[in-house]
Amino acid sequence: GQVFKLKDYRPTDFVVERIDLTFELDPTQTRVVSRISLQRRDGVAADAELVFDGDELSLEGLQLDGRDIDPALYTATPDTLTIRELPASVPFEITVTTVISPQTNTQLMGLYRTNGVYCTQCEAQGFRRITYFYDRPDVLAVYSVTIIARKSETRYLLSNGNLVSSGSLDEGRHCATWFDPHPKPSYLFALVGGDLGLIEDSFTTMSGREVALKIYVEHGKENRAGYAMDALKRSMKWDEEVYGLEYDLDIFQIVAVSDFNMGAMENKGLNVFNDKYVLADPETATDADYANIEAIIAHEYFHNWTGNRITCRDWFQLCLKEGLTVYRDHTFSADQRSAPVKRIAEIRLLKAHQFPEDAGPLAHPVRPETYREINNFYTATVYEKGSEVVRMIRTILGAEDFRKGMDLYFERHDGDAATIEDFLACFAEASGRDLRQFALWYSQAGTPSVSVSTDWNEAGHTFKVTLEQSLAATPGQPRKALMHIPLAYGLILPDGSEFAGQPSGNDAENGVFHLTRRKQSFTFTGVPERPVLSINRGFSAPVTIAMEQSAADLAHIARHDSDGVARWQALNEQATRYLVEASKLCRDGRNLPSAQKLAEILVATASDESLEPAFRAQALALPAESDIAREIGSNIDPDSIHAARNAVLSEVARFGADVFARLAGAAPEGAYSPSAEDAGKRALAGAALAYAAIADGGPGRAMAAFDAADNMTVLSQALQVLTQSFPAAAETADALTAFRTRFSGDPLALDKWYAIQAMMPGKTTWRRVEELLDSPDFDRSNPNRVRSLIGGFSAGNPTGFNVASGDGYRLLAREVIDIDKRNPQLAARLLTAMRSWRSLEAGRQEQARLALVSIREAANLSPDVSDIVDRMLD
Ligand code: HT7
Ligand code: ZN
């Protein structure tokens, strides 16, 4: 396939100003008429051709200023429309007619139908599946959209912007016209037509304008959209208060659909959501679902400024909108909830998804420089590491200059299709800092490693910290330049207080070491007693730290650090070290050392009433098997990791049995509330239940919790304890049947049933997954269902998926090949679960390789899947 390169960017030959679209909706014969006003760009040759993008299109009509164009003057293929001999200097209008079939569009890109609702997804390159156009983000145009459809099946006809007119037509049809005054790229175009339920509210902006808020959901689900509406209003208020950014249309609409390739889409004024991130009530949604809804509603809303008002010049700049908007939604959620607990969750996620990406064959810079299929670059690196890079800018500049830089960015680039250079220039100018070395975070892939050593001089009362950075080669980048790594630190004295003095030199500032050379030392003088170094506090930089720190020093940080995140980091480090060691011993068939010390500190933290429950729950959650595997790095045997982790769980469970029994029974008072406070209490009770059940050695307690549960959070916690710790028990089978029966009519709840089973550990889970694939309500065309079962198995079940026989890999390969025929984007994403295959032990590696080769050799692979499989096998 074609390779696109950042360095090849050049603007279009023709400038588009307006586009007027008319849709006559029909399941298999939707007619799209597109009138586009164009003008040749200054300086472009008079004989330059107009070349529009298409994807599986067929042209039905083509006019220039209202008159049919001579077929000798254009060429139309499914992928391009090329028109020759167009006016040299005057503006002109091209009318393009296409006919498309939403009903048979299984890719869920372009215009498609989901549960009878017409809906679009145009990012990144879906608009070209609707009509021929310059389908690229630097072509900004003003859109007007008229939709005509049968009234009986499309009560609502929606598009971007404000409603201009609507009315009835003949033959039971109706129409609506929408106008969006804000110039936008084609990827932000949206259309929805369907018979939906509606909830309405309004928001008064800081300048006193009233904005109508509407959320459309499937009929009967209106009462599940209240939390999303509340999150939307809080997001609108937050963006005004924190960034001074106001909403800019009279109406903001959200449509929830059940078939969607990703989480949601920020189309101007008309966000389309995967219904999983809109619908919630206590019976069917967990606390985590509520938190995700809040974060994703905020994320899409925040895109209105970071993404829509200022968009990307090209798709290489994707992190310009995504990294920044993730950063904004992270800080929003931190403000709405417990900031340290939110940060801990972010660190876990980054390490679980982005670090392995950076360490494997799919590694790429936050701003890639080449791609074959842009859909494969909506990655943890672009989103999560992209957000970390913005966070580092704030750490380096400080809050005040960061805000000045953001203000300058909005002022200077409103209405632009911008680049990372534009973005960084605003911060450099606002702060007077040189960010050229820092900019390497956007262009160098891989996770830097910082080795840390300390030297305490008792006689001289000096403490020296030496830092050294390195960055391993990644695909296409054999040699790396030195990075600017901002590392927040603290020196904790034996009494738990913090040493306030500054180190020598000017490479440290406000509690942050600026590591810019290969090796740097920082010397603190006048330190009264030997301090303990707390480094990379709050995960100020997305790096790995290599440091010989004693268990006693880690315990000291865990007890005394003034930063809650750093306390958790120390606990987690201690647990990880033990688990890595234990896993290696298990692999070699040796006995494990006692985990008593770890158990003591975990149980003490769990029962420390001065700490918030959500934090205590995070402390109790041992590193996942995949975290341990990542730390081990090579020659991985998932079974020994599983065995070692289970052994530690048992030891902690036995040691804290009384504490866990007490905590497992605690619940927030009163009716269910999704508040962070109550969710934290449930998280602690759930974590304690898992340990208490292990200490019991039988399913009774978990089964009782399952039977007594009055909300989905507690119900699914109990079911997970049963399936993880007592997979073969009759109670577990009964609970699964009861869950299935109770939620048979509720797809989102049923997705949990599939996922929970997909993640059951063991050698035979692949057989269970195969049976579930054949069950009548396993709908292969629904991405949520596919992700729950196949994604849950391949990305969430280390022992089950990596079964030594290779059956797990073969199952995934078969499904990827099959799904690819309908939905390449989904297939490619599922396949990324195998990205770390080279770090497995030799036998599994060979099985994985064979499965990957079977995919590569399959007929008619999509560019999406070929791109991933080729990079994985390279
Ligand atoms: N900006 C949106 C990305 C997205 C997307 C990309 C490719 C294919 C389908 C898609 N649906 C949504 C989502 C976001 O980051 O806000
Ligand atoms: Zn986004």
C-alpha cells in the first residue's frame, strides 16, 4: 500500500469556500448532491487538475456551474474524481452526485445504518465514502445540509450547526436544512436521521447566551441519559471557568448509537456517541461506566475548541487535537473527582497500553512521520502519551505561563488548521523558554529510561542525585537524541517531613529536575539527615526509572510522601518488584520467598481510615499479570506470572483476612449514587471482597454478595470474584446463568457477561470463547459485542489467550480474518493485542508467529490489517 509522509505535505490547488449538501435518505439508494464553490489558489498553474478523494463511490452526475461536464474532461474511479480544464481565475461551482447504500455499509465509516438509524462517521477519511471531495483536514468550508427522508422512519433529521428550516414533503417525506457558520474540515461533518427518544435541557453561557442541549437515544432509554446530560453541563461550565472558552452555536446535540467503531465523535455541534458512553443507570452501569461517560462527554465537548475551532493541518498532527484534548479531559475529571486517584488510574492505563506499544513493533512517535493507514494511528501513543507531553509542558512552564500559552494558541490559531510547531511556538513565546529540545517528545518514539543513583555524605550533610537518560532504538529510529525530561522530586527526611532546600546549579526549579544532558548531578547541601528520594512524583514524565531503592525506603515514601500519587507509586513499585521476582522463581520451579512485608503494608494501607477509600482500593489492586509481564520484558511465561500473583494474593488475603472481611461488608449509605465518594467506597469493598473470598477458599461470600447486590457495580464485582477465583464452582455457573437471564434484553449489560467470561483464566477458556462466539446473541457486526468477547479474551486474559498450544492465537487470527471482511478498522484494532508477541517464551512465540503469518497470507486483507500484521512481523 501507499506510504504517506509528513514531509510531503502541500496545500490543495483549489480553495473551497462553501459546500451545500442534499441527502435523500434511503437504505440502499441514498442520493447525495454536493454543490461546492471553488477557486484556483493563487499561483497554481492554469492547467492544474482538480483531484477529489473517493472511496468505493460511483459518480451519478457532474456539473460545472450548473452544466454537465463533457466526459472527456473528467475521470471518475471509486477512489478519485479528476476534473480537467477548470476556470483559471474566477470562482466556480462543481456539483457532484453520488448514490450510496448505508444499509450495506458494514465498515461503519461514512453514512451507515445502526438499528434503523442513519448516522455518519467521517473521521478520519469517511466523508470520501459519501461524496467526492477534498477529504483532508486543512480544507475548511462552510456547510449547509438539507436532508430529505421518509417521516415514518426518521422522526429527527439532524446535522451540524443551527436548524434553518424544516417541513413536510409529498409521499410521506419530510426535510430539514441545517447551516453551520463555522468553517470546518469534512471529518467533522455529521448527519443523523432516525426515530429516537429525546431528552432536553439548556445551558446559559458566560456571556448569557442560551444553548439548547439535546441527547437522542433509543426509545425507552431516555431515563438513562441523565448522567450524560449532567456531565455535559459540567463540562461546558468547566471550559469557561478554566480556559475562558464558551460554546459557539445555539444548539449542542448528542446522538447515542449502538454500532460504533470508537468511543465517540466530536462532529461540530452534533456529537455521535457509542451508546456505552451515554447510557447509565445503577442497574446496568458500573461506577467505572459512569466515570467513562463523564470523561468522554467532556472530551468530545472540549474538542469544540481543541480540534474543531483549531483543527489539524494534516493527520500527522493528530496529537495536536487528541493529546491536548485528553489532557483537558484528564484535568477536568481530576477537578470533578479525587485528583490523586484519577492520576493513579491514568498512570496505570499509560503503563498498560502505551508502554507496551512504545516497546514493540508498533512503536511510533506521538507525531508519526509516515503512515499507511491513518485509522491505525488512533493509538495510546497519540492520545495518552500525547496528553503526557502536554502535561510536561505545564510542568516545565508552570500553571501561569501554560495558561498564557493556551490563550495565545486560541487567539492566534482560531479558525486554522495548525501544526505541532504552531502549538509549541505559543508556549515558547508566552514563557520565553526554548522548547526545541522538548519538541523531541513529538518526534522520537520509545519510552526513555532514567537511571537514578544517590550519594549521602553523612559528614558533609550533602545529598547528591545523579540521573542518566537513555532511549532504545525503535522501528525506523536506530539512533536517538537526548531528551528534555522534567522529573518532579522530593527529599523525605526520617521524620517524614520534606527537605526544602534547593540543589546546586540551575537545572532544578520548583521541585523539578530538568534532565537535558545524558548525565546530570544535583547536589543538596545542609541536609540534616539522610533523606529518601521520591522521584518522578506524580509521574511528571512518561519514563521508566531504574533505581536501587531499598524496600525500607519505598515503605518510607509510601507512608510519608506529601504527594498521594507518589505514595501509591512507591507501593506499586514494591509490589511489582516482588511479583517480578516471584514469577521468575515460579518459572524455574523454585519456592517463593515470604510476601509478609508486602502484605503488612497493603493491609495497613487498606485499613488506614485517614486515607480516602478510593485510594485504599487502588493500593490493594496488585499490578496486573500484564504489568508484571511488561516489567519482565522477555522470555515471558504467562502461567508462572499467574501462579506467582495468585500466591501473593493468597498470602495477603490470609494475612489481612479480618480486615478484608470487615471492609468487604461495608457499603455507602442510602440509595446508589455515582458520586466519586460512593464509588470509592464500593471500590474498596469490592477489592476487599476479592481478598476475603480467597481467604475463605470458597465461593460462598462472593455468591451472597452477588445475590444481595442492588447495583451493577457490586453485581459485576461479585461475578468477577466468582469467575476469577472459583471458575469451576457450581455457584459461578449459576451466577453466570442468572446474569444472562436477567440482562438478556440489555445489550450493554450483556456485553459485560461476555467480557467477564472471556477473561476467565486457564487453558480451556478459548473453548468457552468459541462456544460464546456461536451463541445466538453474539452479533459479529456490533463492535461493542466483538470487543467484549474477542478483545476481552485477547487483551484481558494473559493465561487463556497465551495458552501454550497456540489455540488462543489461532482463534484470534480466524476472527480477525473474518471480521476484516466487514469492518477492517475493528479487525486491525483487535489484532494489536498481539503486539508484544516477541517478548513471549520461545514456544508461544512460534505459535504466535504462525498465527500472524496465517493472517498475512489470507486473501483480500484490508490495508488496515495488512499494515498492522506487516509491522508486527517485520
Ligand atoms: N476524534 C474521534 C476519533 C474517532 C474515530 C477515528 C477513526 C474511526 C472512527 C472514529 N470514531 C471517532 C474520537 C475522539 O478522540 O474524540
Ligand atoms: Zn478526541
